[in-house]
Amino acid sequence: MKTIRVRITAGETEAKRIADVLERAFEDDGNPVSIYEASADGKTWSAEILLFDMEPDEAEALVRDRVGADAFAAPLDAEELPDINWVEKSLEGLAPVRAGRFVVHGSHDRDKVPPAAIGLEIEAALAFGTGHHGTTAGCLDELDRLLAMRSYDSILDLGTGTGVLAIAAAHLVRRPVLATDIDPIATRTAAENARLNGVGPLVKTFTANGMEDRRFGEYGPFDLVIANILARPLMQMAKSIGAHCAATSTLVLSGLRIEDGPRILFAYRCQGFHLVRSRQKDGWLTLTLVRGRKDA
């Protein structure tokens, strides 16, 4: 599969604005966006996005079409990258991440997990969730807090990615946790990671688009749902998520920009949930909402 890098070069402020526009324009497609200093003096920055299975001129046209006038004056180029696992390459050398009682690490850092911590070994894979992103770390922190306060009978990790959140929950509750994703690569990765981390029998996985699949009814209703996705699908699924939650239930929602908070809260208030905790980490928002009780 071809990997095409589309790069837009501008000053710092403009490049950051363009990166934000790219993320919003492609958020439903899951294409990775990055931004970095492109010159030693800090005057030139680059915003980049990776697109797959197309030619460079197609990728350039697609970006121009999605971004439109927002990047009209900035130089844009597109090139095909060598056939390398860029997800794995980008994760090489990342240090272990501490989030609550959890330490997310690669196999090369097993010896860096403190004795009292719960190690979650997550290798680079074509799925989201290594603990290094603010949304994943925020969800792990909140899972640790919630599961120290009370027990939950039926837990769902919606949009599981690498499975790190489901694996963390299974370590703490020692009972089955459901992990689903729209991407079959993600559900396979989550199942493999669960086995690697010693909770294979506890993490149940399947691939589903949204929550209309009948199997959600077989596993639910859920009294704890963790959904680290994006604002738009979270809003679109608010009604179906609410329908599959127990009368007394807790939601942990992330994958959100700070400015997404008000519209997410409105969508879930319509399903009977209210906010009990809000946390910001690295510019990302994690919300905890409850229904049927006053606190989480």
C-alpha cells in the first residue's frame, strides 16, 4: 500500500492553524497529522498528513479540496514514502508512560516497570493507543480512579485501538471486558495484546461499525463505557451509546479537543448523563459523565 506524505510549509502560527484544519478535515478518516519546526531558526514550520493507497497528485488534490482556502497561500507538496511501517518507526524509542497505577511500555522496557505498578506492554501496531497520546493517558488515569472507587459489572471499550484501555480494565476488575472497533486490524491487535498481557480470556473483541450490531445487546447493558474516539462520531453515537448503557452507568469520553466539550456535553445530557469530572492533558479533553447517580 502506498504511503503519501503531503506537507504544507508556513510560519509557526499559520502551520499550527493548518495542522488543526487538517485534523478536522480528515478526522473521520484517521489519517495521522503532525507538525514540527522545519528550520533551525524556528521561522519555518511544516504541517504534514499521511494518506494511503493513492498517487501523490491525487493526495495533493484531496488535501487542497478538503482544506480549501485555509492553506491557499502556503506551499504544498506531496511525495511517496518508502515502504516502511511508519507507525512502528515513529514509536521507536518512546519512553514508558505512567498513568495512575499503569505503566505503558514496549517489550524493550519491561525492566523499567516499577514493582508496584501494573505494566501494560503495547508494541507499535497499525492501531491507535500506546499511552503516549494525551487522550489515552487521560483515559488510563480516569480508569484507575474509577475502578479504585467502585466495581462495575459490564465494561465496554468502544473504539479500542490497541486494546490498552480494555487490557487495563481487565487487569483491575479480573472479569470480562468487551473491546470493539470499526477497524478489523484494531480488534485483531487488541486480542493479541490482551493475550500478551495475560488477560486474553477476559478481553472479548469484535469488529462493528457503530453500536447497531446485535452483539452489543448480548453483552450489555453496560455500566461503564470508555470511548476514546473523536468528537464527531461520539456525537453521532450518543443515542445508541445511551441506549446500550444501564440505568445507572458511567461514561469516559475522550479523543476530544478542548473546544469540543460543550457540544459533547449537550449531546449526552439529552441521554440523561451529567458531567462529574473534566480533565485536560496535552490539549486534549477527557470527560466523565454519569447517569442514575450523583457522582462517578
